[in-house]
Amino acid sequence: MITLRGIYRKHTFWLGAAVLFMLVLLVLDRNNLIERSKLVSRIHDLEAQRDYYRQRISEDSTLLEQLKDTEFLEKYAREKFYFKRDGETIYVIK
């Protein structure tokens, strides 16, 4: 005759084995959940950096193309580096 107590003992072993197995996988393994979450966070940070630098490359490429025009180059040099022509006086107002 099968009793409830016998079934409980049988399943307790397998339940304990399953819990131990999950503990090993989730905490004690080299590739555990904690390390995985750190790696996922690092990946997101690196992707954000990649997007930032791609944006900067795009802006700098546009500026480089504009600097090939001599009129824009002169305007840029006057605005950013306070270049002047001979005989001019520059007043910086901020």
C-alpha cells in the first residue's frame, strides 16, 4: 500500500537535489546570475559609449567637410580662435 508519507520522502530527495542544483547554477557557478547581471550592465554602458562616439564622429566629419570651404574656415577661425586680419581690433564680449 502506498502511503502519503512514502511519497513525501521520495519527492523530498528529488526536491532537495533540484534545489541544490539550482543553488549551484545560480550562485556558485562561475557564470552565475550576479556576474551575468554585471556583464549585462557593462554591455549597456559600452553600447552607450559606442553611440556617443558614433555621434561625435558624425559631427566631426560634418565639421571637417565644412572646413574645406575657405569662407567657413575663416569664420570658424575668427569665432573659435579669435583670429584677426591686419589692422583689425577684436573686442570679446561675453
